[in-house]
Amino acid sequence: MILTETAALTGRRLRRLRRSPGELLAVTIVPVTMVVVMGYLLDKSIVMPGGAGYLDFMMAGIGAQVALGAFGTSAIAVADDLRGGLVDRFRSLPIGRLPVLLAQSLCDLLLTAAGTAIASAVGWLLGWRIHTGIVAGLAGFGLLLALAFLLSWTGILAALWIRSTPAVNSLSGLVLVVGSFLSTAFVPPDGLPGWLHAIASWSPVSTVSTACRRLWGNPVADTGNSLAVVHAVPVALVTIAILLAVVMTTASRLFRSISEKTP
Amino acid sequence: MRGQPPGKGSEVDAVVETYRLRKRYPGHEALRGVDLQVPSGTVLGLLGHNGAGKTTTIRILATLLAPGGGSARVAGFDVAREPQEVRRRIALAGQYAAVDAQLTGRENLVLLGRLLRLGTRGARARAGELLERFDLTAAADRQAGTYSGGMRRRLDLACCLITRPAVLFLDEPSAGLDPASRRLLWAEIREQVRGGITVVLTTQYLEEADRLADRIVVLGAGSVVAEGSPEQLKRKVGGEWLGIVLADPADVPAAVAALGPAASDVDRAAGRLSLPVDDGMATVAAAAAALDRAGLAVADFAVRRPSLDDVFLALTGKEQAA
């Protein structure tokens, strides 16, 4: 049941995606530009501990940034559906509540996977390499997708909460910028004030970035010995699992009662 | 019928019934105890201005909104306790045509067919039938975003009829349509009713309720102001009348004398008179001839129909704020 419904609704999203290829462009353009500008132009100017280049350090952060983009794509799509009355139609059908939202997040997961592949290919052309094996390499990409799934659901939750497309739009931009830079995605968090430092090093964006660096044999900049740095992989997995459970439950509940606010 | 909990000894076979239905939003009371009974195979028109509670009622009946108090049953199931059973038996067309603008008409229908468990092949076949029936075959493979308002509404209605619902909820079905599309839509709705579907529709137009509804419930500020057949309501309000505006307001007494005792001066200072149109064209012709014989100059002379405002005025004695 839930599978047929999810499949049908995911098909709908994918058709829309095929008709507006700009969406893929939108999620890739910022990360690819970052790879080119920072990885190519600044690779030699920023020297990492151990003598590695900045490009090698940065690529995990780029992956996390593509994942952050999933927040916006999901949030905007859900806000649009709410405005157009489609959500009302789906809610009046004898179908489960989860498939409507699940289809959205699955489709955006696919979009993120494509965006990550493009950004990684550009990085590879410029000289970024995974220095470990294929399993560890894929595990890193798996973590990035898990992060994207969490952020997509967070975007859905935000859209159900806020419900205005323009507001959701600007929030998405904010999440992309704040999420990228309030983390170890691109810079070591050492320069941040204490309380921000704690947030930055425990944020899933940071732990996933650090975990990917470990898994790919790329330089890890955070020299601290906090749990989040030393055991980045399990910490990333556990925080994502916990947050995902909370966000998915809240979003499904909100979806069920969504019209309560409509006068 | 009223004052009795639904489901217990109802005399009529009501497919939709509400009992003291209430709903409060922060800051205002949307429904203040609404009782409705809709017999199977009939059309109920919910008539009222914006904010009267029409949409809130429909949304509660379509399980989108939880009732704040009282109860509502649709097709034998309680909307709050057994919403999924209700959803199996209803279809809803909201105020905006709820179709995916980026999908084609056909894809919209196939999607809903698959969600309603017709299977991919079954959904395709049903979509084909509906496209044909609603005269959308030529546009079937164009994105719904390119459709005209009337076509979108037809697609919306087709979406409601994929599986045969027992009850169809239509929230202002003809809002924003041109008169030709409106007529076409009305004909399609009537066709559904002939097939045995029960319809609850909301409208702000007396004419629309008159054309479609077997019974009309007039809502005002969350309460039932009046109910009855369109004929009963019109009798309460009065039928058509002839509105006359004289070029010179000083002529009003002369005009009343010429037109006879049925004429009344509505606004003496503005020179406005009204005359009930009892005999159709004969009344109009006689009035025109009488004014002409008396040599009175007329600025405006037209047959008027009662509007929703007149309904409120006649029923509650006060104008309803729009």
C-alpha cells in the first residue's frame, strides 16, 4: 500500500523535475562554483596541516553543502503544493499520510545524489582524490545522502510550519549559508567563540564532513579531541538517526493537522 | 429532524448530517452550531458571504479539519472517528482547481487513479474515459498549467470522479469562470446527481444555488440563517421586481399614481420606485405604457432579481457585511 502510493507520488515529482531541469542546476551551481573558485584558485594559498591541499580538505564540505541544498528544494516544493490546494486533495484521499511527504524527500534525495556526483566529478578533474578503498569511499557518500535526507525532512517541516513560499525561499538561502559556515565544512571551527564552537562541532554538517574526510583519507582540520571529532562516523550516524526520528514524526503530525490554521 | 443526534432514528436517509457543528479559530467563532441533513442523491447548496462558515463546513465534512464541537457523519461514518472510511466515499474539489500544473491532464488523472488503487493499467484506462467525457482529450497531453480556467475546473471535477464517490463536495465550483464555462460545469454537476451522487456545494451566488440545489442552507456568521428549497427561499425574499428611476424625483407621486397600488417608492429623494413583476412581460409592458401616458421622464428601467444581499435583508432584516 504505502509502497504503491509512495511510488506513484515519487513518479509525480520526478516528472516535474524532468520538466524543470533548472532545479538540478540550482542545487549544483553553488557547490560547483565553490569547487572551482576555492579548490582551483585557493588550493595552494591555504595550506592544511600535514601539507595537503585545500581542495582535498574542502570536497567533503562541498558534499555537505549539496546536502544542505536539499532543505530548500523540499521546503519550496511543499510550500507550493500547500498553496495550490494539492495537499488538500491528497489529504482527502484514503491514503496514508506518510507517502506524500516521503515521496518528496526521496525525490530530493535523488536530486542530491545527482548534484553530489556532478560536484565530485568536477573536484576529481581538479585533482581531488579518495585515498582509501571503494567501500570507505562509498560509505562517505552514503553518509552525505543520510544528511541530505535529514535536511530534506527538516525543509518539509519548515514549509509545513511557515507555509509562505517567499518566507520559505529566504529561509532556505539562510540555511545554506549559515549551515555551511557554522560548521567544519569549509573552515576549522577553532576561531569561533566557545558556545558557537560547540554548536559548530556537533552539528551534523560538521560531523558528516569530518566523517567523510576520515573515510576518504582527506585531511581533517579540527584538531580538537572532542567526541564529535574523534568518533565522527558513529556520532554522525547517531545524531542523524535521532534528529530524523524527531523531524519525521513532527512533520507527519503537522501534515495531519495542517489545515487547523486556515481560517 | 433537528435537535436530535445524527444516526439515531433519522427519518430521512441522510448521507451527510451534522449536529450542532462548531468550530473556533483563535479570535473568531467560525461555526456556531450548524445542523445539516442532506438526503441521498440530492444537492445541498450552502449559501453565504465570505466568512459565513461555508468553507469551514466543507473542510470538516471532507475530513481536512477536525470539528471543534458537535458531530458530523458522512456516508454513515463519523468524520472525526472514522476519517479514513469517510475518505473512501467522498471527493473534494476545493476553491482552487487542485491539479498539478506541471503534469499533463492525463498524468494528473493517472496519478490519482494509482493512489486510489486502480493499478497502473486501470488508472490509465479510467483517465482515458474521463478525459473523453469531460471533453479534454485534445488537451490530455498538455501540462495542466496551460489550461484555461474552465478546462482546469473540468479536470478538477474529473479528478473527483475517478472512483465513484458517494458524496461530492464542491467549494465554490464556478468561482472565476466565465458564464459559458459556468453553464457547462453546472450541466456536468447535474449529470453526476442524476447518476445518484449526493452533492454539497458552497456558493456566494443565489443564481448558482437556484440552478443546482434541491435545498439551500443560508449561512451567516457561522449559523444557519434560513433553509428551504430555492422556491421557498425566493418566496420569502420576493420574486423579480421592476426597478425604475425617474429623471425628476418630484415626479414620484405622479408615477405611483400611474403605476397603481403595487408600486412603492423605495427612495423618494432619488426618484426610485419598485414594482413586483407578477405577470412577467405583461407587468413590464403595462408599466412602460403607464409611465409613457403620464408623460414622465425615466432615467432607468430594468427588471431586477433578488441578490444574496436581498436574501439576508429579507431574512434577518440587516445587511450582511461582505
